[in-house]
Amino acid sequence: MTDLRREALKHAMPWLFLAGLLIVWEVSCIVFQVPEIILPKPTKIFAVFFQRFDILMAYCWDTLWTTTVGFLLAIAFGLLLGLAIGASPFVYSGLYPLLIAFNAIPKVAIVPILMIWVGVGSLPAVITAFVISFFPIVVNVATGLATIEPEMRDVLRSLGASRLEILTKVGIPRAMPYLFASLKVAITLAFIGSVISETVGGNNGIGFLMLSASARNDAPTTFAGLFAIAIMGVAMYAVCAMVEKRMTRWAFRGEIVA
Amino acid sequence: MAFVDLKGVSLTYRLGKDTTLALADATFGIEKGEFIAVVGPSGCGKSTIMKLVTGLLPPSGGEVMVDGKKVKGPIKGVGMAFQNPTLMPWRTTMNNILLPMEVVEPHKRRFRSHRAEYVERAMKLLKTVGLTDFADKYPWQLSGGMQQRSNLCRALIHEPELLMLDEPFGALDAFTREELWGVMQALWLEKRFTGVLVTHDLREAVYLADTVYVMSRRPGRIVLAKKIDIPRPRTLATTFEPHFVDIVHELRDRIHQEHAP
């Protein structure tokens, strides 16, 4: 096998595995005569997916923007908090335990509270996406700052650099790869957040669509919603991974040299 | 008074209840434009002296004076180079070398408007260390020796009065190390900064320094101050001359006494 073919096959592998999985699923449904209300065949799900494409898209769009807004808020807030925690030992010792405690709360538990405060709709979804996804960003940014080499700090201090200068010249650039690495995790969490909120107390979004479809025993539509979520999640993850590679080329140096 | 003046300086590190006396009663002076080396067994507080002189650590006792002023915090505009080159991987070699210009006054104020002038200055320095073609490369694209050369350039670009070298050649192979001694000496002969070199390589110390200070085991005390009267420029051939070898042996014997309990 030539190197080129090998490479092509490597890229095709995830698709081959996906296709294999769907085929096994389809065949098992037929062989074991699984009722559609329990587990529809993939062909049926895809048929519904395209039949109701307009409706799905409308609901997807809602989930997508609530997730994105929550995610962007999480980046802004997470970056600021991460910098504060990483730069100051006092802020670190004061806030870090509280953050851990807050992170330990299952976020589904705060949706009812949000509904009391802001009612149903898109706002609780945005807020849930935000609160669930900012934690990894904070932790990563703080880690990036806290692991500056002491010698690097000494070089700058003996040049007469202020704390702010050390932060902007070394701290922030150094924290960037950590930030971008955390975005991949955070976007996935943001999706979980908004869909949870839609499912528990929403009147819109793909989570709400799935919930109402399952209430009607409409399994194919429920599964079509699941597929839509998966596609959105993977797409957003890919965007984050691309941004990461773009923005922190130096941190991927091994791959560039090779 | 000497440019750098230490009077009865001591330092105690404290970690929880444990205290370690790292440096005891160091008294010596470094003249302006003098290049000194500090040698001694490992863990004897050599690096501590560097941190005290630059004000990165406050002394537990005694007094450090630099240029007639008592050192209270980190003194500004010192050039520093460590064994680890600590270049920033997100900056090109050129931008790494220009870093002090963004921090040290008065360059800081004119850096943006006079960038071309500073780039030219950096290029000149890169030329003396033989890195002209690597200005636009990233540090991780350079070999260890090249990184250390860039590190020296960064320490010198703002023409500091005081240059601190903490085993800067320690991690390099023997050939590169000896070559960089020559580079370092050439830079010093040209700029005549005050240099402090911490090393455990006695040949390196004798090659580069005007005065070599030998320290005792912990708690570090200065047990010998040896003037090196070999004319400059010194070459690698110099290091094989009997007088050079004699000095190295004398220093080695003194350090061996420290090792034998």
C-alpha cells in the first residue's frame, strides 16, 4: 500500500466505522423485528430527518444560538476569572474552593431556579450553557498562568517589568493554548447545558422538540433530533479545534516540524 | 566604592519550620566593568548570590549596594541568562531579543516609533553570535546552542551595566560551550559591562573572569578570591598553557577541601 493510500484510508476510517455501525443497527432492527416505537431503523430516522428538515432546522437554530451566546459569555467570564485566579494567590485561595463546590452541583438542579427567576424560554438555556461551560475555561487559563517558568519571571523582573507587564508579555500568551484547548471541552458542555434546560423547562429548541416528540411516542422524530444534536456538537467541536490550531501554532510545533 | 558591594550578606531560606542558611557573611566587591565568576560545590548558594545582587531576593542580614544605592527591590535593567534559555516559543528569535526594549526605559517609550533602529541593533548582535540567518525562526526551530546564543543576545540588547549569568553554558555540549566562551569574551571586551558568572566549570570561570570566588559548602562562605592575571583576549590555546592549568588546579584543590569532610 502506498503512503498516500494509507493516509487516505486513515482519514476514511471514522466514516467507515460510522457506516458499519449504522448497517449493524439497520440489520439488527430487521432481523430482531424491533418495534419502531422502541428503536427505529436508521433509514427511517434519516427519512424523517429530511422530511421534517425545516422544522428540525428551526429548532436547531434556537439551540445553536442559545448555546453560542452562553459559550461566548463563558469565554469572556472564564478568561477574566482565570486570569485573576492565576495571577493572584489571594484570589486563588479565596475563589478556587468555591468554584470547585459550584462545579460539583449538577447543573440540571439550577434550571428550576432559573425558571423561577427568568421564566421559560431561551434565557434559561443561555444561562445554563454559560454556567456549565465556564469552569474548564477558568481552570485552564489559571493553570497556564500559574505554570510560568520562574526563570522567565526572574528575567522580566530584573528588567524592571511590572506585574501587569509580566502578565501581558508572558502570562496571557502562555495561557492562550490552555484557553483554546479548554474551548473544545467547554463547547460540548455548553450544548449539554442548553439541551438540559430545553428539556427540563423549555418551550423551544431541539431538546424541547425531542421531549414533545417522545411524549407523542414519535420515536423516529426523537431520534432525528438526537442526530441533529450530534451533528451540531461535532461541527462546533471542529470549529473550536480549528481555531485552536490557528491561534496557537507555536504550541503545535511538533507537528509543524515533522 | 565598588560598583557592586556586599557587606556581611547572609540569606536564610524558610520552608515551614525548617530554616536553611544558604549564604553566610558574604563580603566582597565587584568593580565597574569587572567580570567575576563564582564557583563552588553544588548547593552552596551560588545562585543565591545572583538573586541577592539583583534584588530578586531580600537578604536576611547585611547589605547589598549597587552603584552606591542600597538594593531594596528588583533593580531595573539587569541582563540575565540562565541555563534554561527561557525564550518565548510564540515569538521569533528577533522578537525574543527585542523583549527588553519593550520593558526597559528609555527604550520602552520609543520602541514603537523607532522599531527599525532597534531591529538593526539586534541584527548586529545576532551577527556577533553568528545567528544572522535565524532572526525570523522560532526558538523551537533552533538547536540548544543557538537558543543559548539568542538568550545571551536578549540579555545584552539593552546594554545593561550588570549582566548575570547562571550556568548559561551548563546544558551545552563541550564544543559549543567552548565556542560560546569566546563569544562571551568578545561581547564583554566590546561592551565592558559588569559581569557575574555562576558556574561549576572551573576552566570556564578562569577563561572568562577577572576574579574567581570559591565558595564553601553550605552554608556558603567565600573561601578564596583568586585574581586571574592572564592577558586578554584569551583563546582556547590559553586554556592549555601551564599558568592557566595551574590556576585551575589551585581552584580545584580548594574545592576538594570543601568536599572532604
